[in-house]
Amino acid sequence: MPWETIRKDTPLGTAPNLRDYDKECASFSWQAARGRLQGLPGGRGLNIAHEAVDRHAASERATAVALRCVGRDDSVTSVTYGELGRSTARFANVLRGLGIGYGDRVVTLLGRCPELYTVVLGTLKNTSVLCPLFSAFGPDPVFQRMTLGDAQVLVTTADLYRKKVAARRDALAALGHVLIVGEGADDLPGTLSFTALMADASDTFTIPPTSPHDMALLHFTSGTTGIPKGAVHVHEAAVAHYMTALYALDLHEDDVFWCTADPGWVTGMSYGIVAPLMHGVTVVVDEGDYDARRWYRILAEQRVSVWYTAPTALRMLMRTTPRTGPYDLPRSFDLSALRFIASVGESLNPEAVVWGRDVLGLPVHDNWWQTETGAIMIANFAACDIRPGSMGRPLPGVEAAVLRRGEDGRAEVADGHVTILEEPGVEGELALRPGWPSMFRGYLHDEPRTAAAFADGWYLTGDLVRRDTDGWYWFVGRADDVIKSAGHLIGPFEVESALMEHPAVAESGVIGRPDPVAGNIVKAFVTLRPGFDASSATRRDLLAFARRRLGPAVAPREIAFDQHLPHTRSGKVMRRLLRARELGLPEGDISTLEEPTSEAASTARTEQPA
Amino acid sequence: MSQMRPLNSAEALSLIKESITQIVPDADFTLVEPDDKFRDVLELDSLDFLSLVELLSERAGVLIDEEDYPDLTTLSDTTRFLVERTRRGS
């Protein structure tokens, strides 16, 4: 169904930062953008924490509110830039006192509490590396990421530590210190109280010289095969954080900004912490979970002016208040401060863009990026027309292309060369020309997979897109098997590996099943070992087992039994085929399928309704 | 939706626990005090909660709106909610 373009021909109340797209693209350079940052005093380099905190703390903005934290109990705590400057200095001193310094890894496993922001920025001040983990991960994903990331310090709560780390603490060889936020450190052997350490630390700290190319952040993401990948980001990424927030989120200094993503994921780090603080705005932090009423109340009471959220959340709001009306719920709140809405996480359906316009009075601006890109790469801008369903156009300084795909579905590389599809409307893999400052500098300890992400001078995103005649990009799907659920990337291999540890499981194949709210939900097809029944008791047992290990963010929500999973000739489960069957799509190229044929495998399935 | 009939407290509580068990099959209710926020204790995320609302609505045969969600925070207030809602209809 064609959706009408949303025109931006009426002047906006706040003059947008990016007014003329073509002109801005033509005159843009990353080098000039770098000049907007202050740099460490005395030419000592570039450090994210200086740009996000100390720069403001040393100016007249010291008394401006940096963080407005809404607690689960609705209490509101404000932290000024000056206060944040001192608390992050304290934490940097805490780390130094523990013997933690340049390049050492600090992992957070925390909810969205005020301490998280202190830890993140204090770690960066100390030139240590911050690796955030999502608190809804189960013990397995936490252990694996801490191991892969060489975690030396963990900052968490007593409850999360007990549930997710304590049992395997001894196997985390590099982990020297566990800091407990809140109560409970006294009862947990081998841990330290965050509060006690902070109380004893000095609140002044001079950031050591920091190279723009020093590692700052480590974000884990998932691939189709193998263990999670740790994407390395450097301090220079701040240049892209700043510019993309300027262009794609249209941040102005007097904004109140709310990014609903958890800082355990890259969006919550780049745009929930770094970028908005660099702009000196007030960042709203909600410790609580999604709840339509709560969210509208926060938008209203905190006078949020720019809101960055996700398709799953928007779709949940749409269920509560359909476009057909009535609009009683949102209209019962004063949303008059809100002037700009953006969304990221997965492609935003056109209905949601138009829903925003009709129900909230503002269309939703979809944008696109991923863990590896570190910052927004393609976006709909405040000043530009929106083609609902499109992710928009590349940001100034970003060069994108659509590449022809080969037999495996990924960009075709022949004799080291890719083929750029210039013709509009043709599907291919989205590729980006390296050179933007927030591009990941590799996957930690994984040169082969780093190398595989690049070809012929392009970064290959793994996303399939088409570009229309006027240069707007449209998301088509993934070129591989990773699953996007509620905006989070989930690696099927990680889920399959966990299931395989259950005695009943001989083999499994994990796919994303389309879901109207979450985009996709994780569904596992399981082959049982002899002696186990394909019963509802077994299903419940497996669901519980996977959830215990992986946590709600990663565990499958649906399990189907299938004694004849389709395999490639090399013996791998063909997830692509499982997904095609699930969707009732043509099964595509099955030339690599082993016997039995797809038809036979299909009829032999013993799937039961979940 | 199944036929709505008034539930007593014991029936409502067991319906709630059964529904949670559909989502968290090994939910340990000995860890959940009546006035605890069960979402936090049992680690139900937003999608889980949405599924739970659908299950409760279907099994109790009542409509549950967004504005009712604050009444679905603890086991005791959710029980009270279902008893009242099934008594007066939705």
C-alpha cells in the first residue's frame, strides 16, 4: 500500500540544525566536525567523558541539569553537570585506587540507576574501557561476554550478582573486583561496596592524555554463527555521536531529551548517555519498564522535547490507542513540549509513522544504524519530507551503497571486488564506506570475523535494502540469520547452544517468527533425543531451561518439535528454510539441501502448536 | 474469550499463577511475597507482561485496559482486580 509522503512545508517552531540536506552533505567534512569538540586541555587528546561532562562542568552550564532520573517508585532525582563531573571524578579515582587503568575493562550489569551514568563516564575518564551488559541477560550471556571481554571489574547490584554471576565467579579469570551498587556488599564475599569506595575517593581527577584512537567502549553484538562479537569503539566516536545527534535528533542545548533504550545496548550508550550530554541537554532516565501511562506521564511531567524510542514500544502504544481513536489516553497528558520523535531498532512500519502524526501530532522519524556503526548512519530529518516506511537518507559524511548479492545471500565479492547497484529500486546488501569516526575498529580477539565484515573498501552491514530514485533507502530484511526481536539483535547460535545443553535436545534451529509487536520473536525448532516425548511437559521444561540460562531478552518464546530438521550438505541446520516454511514463503534455493527433499522433511514434521 | 464468571480470591490467584507459569514455566512462587512486584522478582519483561495480560483477559473472560495495568503489579492486587472485575463484568 503506498503511503503518502509527509511534507514538511510548514516552518517548524524550532529551526532545525539541518535545513538544506544537499547543501549540508556537499560542505560536510569529518575534520571540520572534529573542530566542534573541545579536546582535552593542553592538546592532550580527545576523551568522550571530557566532551560529555567536564566541558560543561567547567562552564556556565555546570548548574544545568544533566540527568533527570525517574525511579521505579516515580521519585525524581536531578544531577547537574557539575555534580556529574565530581561523581565521575570520584569513580575514576576509585578505579585508580584499585589499580585499574588504561585499557582495562570495566563491565556494568545494572538497571538504569543514576550510578550507571557515573560508572560509565568515570571509567572513560580513567581511560579504561567500558563494556555495558543488559541486566535482562541470563547467567550464560553474562558469563560469555565477561569472558570474551576480559572483564577486570564488574559493577552490579547484589541481586543481579547473586542471580547471574556468583555461581561462576571463579571461572572468570581476569575478574579482580566486583563493586556492589546499593545494599548487600557486606553479605557477599569477594565484593566491595560502591558507596563506601565512592565516599573515600576524591572528587577531582585530571583525565590522562587520551588518543582519539584509544579504545573506549566495548559493545557485544550477535552474528549468525559462533559466539557474540565484541565491537570495539574508540574515543574519536564522540565526533560522530555529536554530529549525528545534531542532524538526526535535531538536539538543541535547551532540549529535554529522552532515549528509551537501555544503556546495555549500543543505542542506550551512544544516545542515552554520550551524544545528548555532549550537547549539554537534560537527559531523562527512566528506571522503570515500559508502561503506556507511565511513558505519557514522563513525556508530560518532564517536558520532554525530543524523544528517541523504538518500533516495539511504538507498536505497544498503538495497540493501546489505535489510529482509529479514541485518543483519550495520550490526550489526557500535556505533550505540548514534545517537538521531535525518532525511532530506531528495526525498520519502522509506515503505520507507526502516520500514527505518530495523527495521535501525537508529530510524525515519527525512522533512522538506521547498528552496533558496528556506533552512530546513526541513515535517517529521516526534521526538515525533510518523510516517506513512511523508509529509513531516510545517509547523514552528511556517510557514503552508502547497495551491493549485488551472491549465492549465499551476502554481497558478492569476485576477485576482491564488489558490484555496486546504481539502478534504483534493486535489492542488495547495504554497504558503507569506512571513514566515519564511530566505525568499530574490529571485533575483540577476532581478526577473521573483523576481516569478513569488509570487502573492496566497504563495510558490509548484513542488511538488505533498496534505494529509490531520489536516494531514500528502504529496509528489506536481513541477509543472514540474526534475529531482531524488540529492537535487540539475537544470534541464533547462542540460543541453539544453550538448548543443546539440555539432555532432551539432539539438535535445534532457531529463527525469528514475525510478531506484530516485537517485530520478531525467537522460535526454536528442536529435535529430541530418543526417550524424550514431544509433549507439552517437555516444551515447558525447555522453555524454562532456556529462560534460566539466557534470560528473557534472549530466550525463545516458542518451541516446536521437529525430528527432521533440514540440513545443508555440510550438516548445518538450514534456518533460512525453517523461516521460509514458518512464513509460508517459497523455499528459495535449496540446492545445498541434503536428502530428504524439502517436501519429505516438511511432511515428516511433528510440530505441535505452542 | 471464555465465559466470564465471578472468581473468588483462591481461584483468581491460581489463575494468575497458571498464567505466569505459561510464560515462566519454572516460576518459583515461594520467592514472591503477596505484595512484591512479581514482574521484578520473576523477571518478566514488557513483552512477557503483554502476554500475561492477554492470558489473564482470555482466561478470566474480562477486558483489561492499559489503565488497569497499575492494578496488576503484585499478586495480591492482581487477585483483587480479577475478583472485582469478574464480579461486576467488564
